[in-house]
Amino acid sequence: MSILLQVKNLKKEYSGQTIFSGLSFSVAEKQKIGLVGVNGAGKSTLFRIIIGEEQVDEGELTINESAHIAYLKQSDDCFKTETGLEYLIRQSACQDWQAKKIASKFEIDEQKLSDLADNLSGGWRIRLRLCGMLLKEPNLLLLDEPSNYLDLNTLILLENYLNSYKGSFLIISHDRQFLKNVCKETIEISKNSCYYYPGDIENYLIFKKQKLATAIKANKTLEKQQEHWQEFVDRFRYKDSKAKQAQAVIKKIAKIEKKRVNIEERSGISRIKISPIKGKKSFSLRADNLAIGYDGKAIVSKIDFISRFGERLAILGLNGQGKTTLIKTLVGRLQIINGSFTFAKDASIAYHGQEEMDLMNGLEQAGDFLRRLASSDISNEGILKMAGDFLFRDEELKKPISVLSGGERSRLLLAGLLLSKPNVLILDEPTCHLDFDTSEALAQALKNWNGLVLFASHDRAFSRLVSTGIIEINEGKAKRLHEDYDDYVNRLEKYLSSKVKEEKIKNFVVDKKNNYLENKAKKREINSLEKKILKIEKQKKELLDYFLENYSNYDLDKVKKLEKLEKSLKESENLWLSLQE
């Protein structure tokens, strides 16, 4: 198996500060690797070094001449004056039909391809950029946080593509479920080391936890032995009769010091505690015929739901459908188009989103920010405890907000909001930029909290743990679903799988029809089959739409009809394929 990329003892510094050192690993053909590490470990810097945007200070980087690398960076590279189709053609110098074909894999239709790329939502632009990268036909992908801000549909489509991808890839992501679903191996980089593990992220984290526990236990055993011998040295080193023996023990202590396992400073959050609210059993939020949008134009209407304290509602839907619009309306950033919503009379609302992070005063110190937001009844000790829970201790509290990374700002804002003792939390992509430990600790804290939580998140592990219900926004409407989050994801995966199958049939017809239809009789039969398949698919879609809208009703006749349609569809498709061959 050919080695595409070889890294040996890489070191990178900025202004005399070491970002990482001692990085050594290789990437061979068909390897699917998740690249992880704490915020600031240098993951994105490593990618920029690989593609030549930055230089290393020490070490060697070897790229095989057969390696064709494509890089998806976090920043956008779409021109404001070009359409989606023009962007794809510029990126790959391909024909328009080739661009449309790859775009269809991510459900980018001709309407969106004809729109200005700059007018598309962030999620759709990421889909576009993925297509532009894949059109170059690379055999090594470098994906830097590809799942950030992607809706659930796009995440599933991306996973399906990566699981069928024949080349290699390195993926940086804080989305644990995404890494688990697509990566077979794991590399963790830190300031002073690089560790390769031949398994997925879940197994690696279990292994890492066991390894850490073993190292701590071994060090404690050595420390006890060291303390015992040190007592002997302190007692007898100046006595002539024991001096020689004491010197021998001193040498043993020095050897013990060398045996100690080097444990790098742990940065994970173990537990977050949110102050419980008191006496809240009534409704927390009611929406009545609410319409939301921009500039007086509604993009979602007829929003009706009631929520109670203790509920945690996940706001789901495609990017651009109105999730963030709903959140901004509820927190007062946008005007209501029509209808109304009402929070409980004494609701205390805290909002976490990118907009709030951007508004943070860069000159204010982290500690002062927390003290300003903290409720008046919280002691300084309580503030420091919350700060420590979010990894802000001692010198970190003295840092101005302007020097904090995106993940650090997100953690600081979360800590400040929790110190304000709200009874309603509204969160827009709260786990973006957060590491695994922080995301999991936050999810556990929210799960155990008795206030109202409304959140939009692409992180399935977080959403699965937190949510007790769903508000789905789709095609200008919003409805409250009471189904389990896993059931919702499974239903969506099946729907997207059927859509991909339909697209494959359409593409196959376009690509192969003229090559295999050799006589009129076969043409007539195939045309008849295609009409039959489309008719069955239409009937199947109508039934699926019925089940989606009437999920609480179980109609045995319709279930049996769906089973017959699926059987007939499979038989027709098999016959169609055999005729083509």
C-alpha cells in the first residue's frame, strides 16, 4: 500500500511559543483518519503546513508524487459575483453537466446552482465547497471542521459520500458522532506528542481513559515509594553509620523520578453544575400563530406550540429554513412578522450564539466578564468554581477576551450565562468550537437541569443526550414533534437514502440509456418500466408523507400497501437493470 503523506518530527512555533513538536505519522492509501486534539493544539496549522500555506520550523514533510490533495478550509472562498455553477466550474475546470452531477449528490438543484453563491446560506455554501473540492478527483482529502454549522440532512449526505469514498482522508472535527461514523483510525496531536490509534474515536477515548488511569496509578505507587525512601534519607543522611546507605537511597529516588509516567496537563471538563430553578411547573413558552422572517417577509408561519419548564427542545431543519431566525425572534433580535409568543411572567432568558460571542468586549478580562454577568447572590468562590469548571483558572482569568480562541470565548460565554442563573436557556450551535469533554459535560448538565432549554445543534451526540422533544422547521412551517431524537434521525436517514437511490436511477438513465438501448422492443419495455417506477415512487412518497404527517396513527392497510409498493419497486428496478445490461 502506497504512502501518500509522511510527517517526521514536525515542530511549529509562533513568536517563540511552541504550538506543537515531535509530530510523526503517515497516511497511506484508503486510510480514514480522524485528527483530534484540544483547542490550540495546532490541528488547522498542520493542515496549512501540508498544503504549503505555512512552513515548519523543524522536521520533514514528504508528499508522494501520486498524492492529489484537496483541502476544505473553514473560511469561505466563494466570489460574491458568481453563481453556484460558476463557482464549481472555476474550482475544477469541469463541464457544467459534471458539476450538476456531483451537486445532485448533495441535493443542490439547478435553482440553487443558478443563484449567486453569496446569497446561499452558510450550510448550502459548505455543500457547494465540498462539491468543488470533490470535482478535482483527489485521493487525499483534508477536511477542517466540515460538520460545523451543517444541518442534519447535509451531515448524513456527507457521511454517506465519505463512507463510499475510495481515497484517503484526514478530518478535523469536534463532532464525536461524525468522526465515529466515517473514520476508522484516530490521531491525537498535542503540544509535545502525536499518538496514533488503530480504531475509531469511541474506542480511542476508552483506551485513552484506561491508559490515563493506569499511568496515574503507577505514578501514585512510585510517589509512595519515593516518600518512604525520602523519609529514610531525611532521617539518616547526616549520620555517619547510615550516610553511605542514604546516598544509595538518593540514587534510587532519582531512578524513580525517571520511571514516572509523563502525564500531559489534562484540559477536559469533568462536570458542570447549573443552579436549579424553583417552583416552575407551569408553561414556560407559548407561540400562537407566530410568523417569523426578515424585512416584513415571513419565511416560517403558523408556528404553534406550548413548552413547559423542564423540557429541552431541539430545533431542527435544513440550513436556511429558519432555525436561527426563530431563535433570534425569541430573544428579541428580530421583529415578529405576525402572531405572538409569550414567555412565563418571571422568565429569565440567557442566549448563547455566534452573535453574542461577536459582541463580547475584547478589552474586558475573562474574570471581570464572569463577575459582571454573575447573579448578585453568587459568591466570589462560586464564580471561581464555575470559571474552573470551564477551564478558566488563575492566569486565564486575567486574559483579555480579544486573545481568546473561538472555543475559549464560547466556554467563557456559557460560564457567564450560567452564573446569571436563568430559567430559560436559548442556544444556537453551542457545541461549535467545543472539545469532546466540554460538549459532553454541558450536555449532562442540561439534561439534569429543570429549566427550559431551546437549542439548535448539528452535534448528534449532544442533541441525543439533551433533547426531550423536537421543533422541526421545513418548507415554511414549524411543528412540534414528540418523537425520540434517534427515531427522528433514523427516519431522516431512510428518507435521504431513498432520495439518493432515486438520483442514482436518474443519473444512470442519463449516462447509459443511449449506449444500451439497442432495439425498439427493448426501448419500449424500458420506457414502460421507467414510467412504472416513477408511478410507484410517487405512490410511495405519498404514503411516506402521510405517515410523517400522521405519525401517531397506525393504519394497517396503508402499511401493507407500502410493503407491496416497495416489493414491486425492487422487482421493477432489478428488471430495468437487467435490460440495461
